[in-house]
Amino acid sequence: MQINIGDKVRFLNDIGGGIVTRIVDAKTVMVLNEEDEFEIPSLKTNLVVVESANGIDAAPTKQNSALSKSSTISEQKNALFVEKEEIYAAFTPRESSDPTDSPLELYLINDTNHILLYSYYHEISNGLEGITAGNLDPKSKIILREYDKKELNELSNCHFQIIYYQQGKSSIKTPLNRNIKLQAVKFHKSSSFRETAYFHQDSFLHKLTGELLEHKIEELSNKEFKQVIRDKENSEKPAQPKGKSSSDILEIDLHINALIDSVTGLSNADILEYQLNKFHEILRQSQHEKGKKIVFIHGIGNGTLKQKVQSELKRKYRKHYQQDASFKEYGWGATMVTIR
């Protein structure tokens, strides 16, 4: 059942009802009880919509129920063409909230004529985790999860698996298996959130549909761009000796162009924060691997990143041994840490 903020609902397993004030997750909402004016959590399966947020009565018929479910998108988007059907994931702040301060709600948007059978996973430092699964009606959207800022900083990837279904005569569409690589620093920039046809507030929209080749070409272009940057930086370093580095040394390039695809809209402070977050992430992952050697390539530049890295090592990681990395291989632009 599609339930939105502002819908008037009745309880199926109790007397009374109220107004939906907040969507907690894919299965639960908060309802402002009309009798005592207290907010209470309730499963969507225990509710029936008697009046939608836009004022349309919800009669208990199959036809009106289908119209209610499909109205969410079509009323916000005046002309919805389906010549090229699309599916999106969107990070959206709570209504009337500053996107850089508010927790973000992750929605799956079905802008197609098919029912979607979906499963959603997210990836944090300790691996892949299944979050939710279900089905989504045509021309509708559903909230999958709400993330606070701390969770977003730890979230590295979102994974979606989607199967199309259409009742009656139809053709088989290839299932989707999509991964979104997240750049947490962008969630702190208001310029990352833009107006869309699917929400009243600005949102951070990701397109999940498209030919796999299209995604591959985009990925290849990003890799080529980063290779150009690396080639330019390497030309400014002393010549490196032939042969490979010892296999027990982990190299982490902290140059921003090696970490993210684009720095558009990011300030110097945002970039430095992202680089340091990566630095801390690697050390946390390696903290139990005694004897492991990690080379952090920070470059010389104006020395800010190098100073910050060495300062954090002295402040938070005193037990580990640090030294300048090999001058022959890295010039003055790297620090080697040995885990203890």
C-alpha cells in the first residue's frame, strides 16, 4: 500500500485513526492520533487511507485503490511520457528542511508502466547488507530507508536488483542490477540537490535505467580522466625505478581526482574533508593487521593535506609508526604508516 505524508488513515486493528506525519521506513509510518493527538508508529498493513493528502477520498474499491497508488507521481508531473521508461533512486530531505542538515530519505521511483519487484542493499565498511525488498506499482514511489548524516558518511555504495512485471500480454524486460557509488561529501552541499518532477523539495536524483553499455562508457570515461591527472602528476615527480613495489605495501592515493569522479561544486574545505575521511577509513580497516605497511600519497602542493595527515597520525594513531615514504618512488609526496 502506498501511504504518503498528510494522508488521513484509519486503523484496521483498532478504533480511530489520524494523519500520517512521517514515514519511518518501507513498512512503518508515524500517525498523529486524532483522539489524543499523540504520534504513534503503525505498520502500513494495519492502515487504510480514507482521504489522501491531496483531498481525494479513498473508496475501498479495486479501481480507486489503483488510482490512489498511481497518483503520487502523475499529479506532481503534469506530462509524463513513457516512450522511454525510467527508474530512479532519490535522496530527499524531509519537507521544508535544509537538505544539508536534515536526515535524508531514500526513495525508489517507478516512472514506468510495469510493476517492479525490487531488493535493496547498502554497503558500509563491514560489507553488504540487505535492507528491504518488495514490489512497487507503476507511476509511484516508495521510501526505502532514512539515513542520518553519520550513516551517510559511512555509506559507500547502494545496490538495487529490479525485476519488471506486467499482468496480461507483455514482453520480458531484462532485470536491472545497479550499483550507485556514493560520495558522502556531496550530501553536505546544497548545490547537489536540485528540483525534480517527483518531489516538492529539491532532491539528489540517480538514474538506474539505461543500457549497461551506457554505464560502462561513463565509467571508462571517468577512468581515462583520472589517468590523465595521474600522468600529469607523475611527470612532475622524480623518475620511479623499474620493477614493482613490495606486495605487502598498500598504496592509497589521496589526490581528490583519484577518489571521486568530479569536484564540481566542492570547496577546498569539502575536498580536504573527503580526503581525510578516506585516510581514517583505511586506517580503521587495517587496525588489526600488525606489520602492514600503508603508503598514503598526499602530494606536496601547498602542504595542507600532508600536514593534516601527519597531524592526525600524531593525534589519533600514535601507536603506529610513521615515516616519509621512499623518495625515489614518491618524492616528498607520501607518508608510510606501519600498523602496530
